[in-house]
Amino acid sequence: MQAIRIIKKYPNRRLYDTEIGEYITLDDVKNLVFNKVNFQVIDARTKKDLTQSTLLQIIAEQEATSTPIFTTALLQDLIRSYQEKTQNLFSQYLEQAANLFIQQKKLFQNQWLSYQKLLADPDLLKQLLKYSKNNEEKNTSSSPYGMKIPRTPKNQSPKKKS
């Protein structure tokens, strides 16, 4: 596991990256987030952890300079949640929801890449279409009127509408 990178914040609001020995900007900190670097922002004088407030500052700048993610109503609900006894539960819910969103996004990206590869290879596409057609013929039968009727597996009776 990689060590936590320490960023010191000085009273003049400058950020100093102790790993590279240089002053950095909030954009540099944002890039650390994008690159999934573990870091901690600490007050150079008091040693207080300022990571969360620094990340909130980045979010505030993003919200002001690009299309906002947080609606006014959502922000109001977030502020209200600080007064409720379920604050911890709400925090856990938000974190799990964000993780699920990220997982789903990765899944869709991987599926999209697979489709692009499939479309780029005509032979592979033909094989898939042939397989799909054969599979469809196995799972359907024709009615006297030329309509395709899905077959019901032998061990399963048709579902009745209630």
C-alpha cells in the first residue's frame, strides 16, 4: 500500500507538496484525486487535517465554473441533514450510492468498448448475428399466421396474467 502523500497548507494559503518539494495549486490537488493518489492536507502550523475542507473548496470551484452536479434543492437537503440524527446513515448512503454509480459507469464503459470491437470486426459481427439467429430459432416457433411465438421451457408452465 502506498504511503499517504502530505500536502502542507501555510497561513498564506499556499500548498506545499512534501513529496516533490514544490508549491502546488488546487488544480494539482485535483489531479492527485483524478490519479487516485492518497494524500492528506495538513495545516503547517497546527498540524490540523484540512483534507476535507480542501476537497470541498475544489468542489465549490467546480460547481461555480462548470455545469453543477448539485442542485439547489440537493444542497439544501444536505445542509438539513446536519441537524438530523440520521446524519451518519445519510453519509454512508451517499458514499455507497457514489460507489455504485462508479461501478455502473465502469461496466457500461467496458460494454461500450466491447461493442466497438465487435463493430470493428465484420467477421466477429457475422458470427454474433448467426449465433443470435440460431438461438432465436431454437427459442421460438411459428404460428399458422407467421408470427414468432416464444417457447416455454418444458419444466415451466406459461405464466398467467393476474
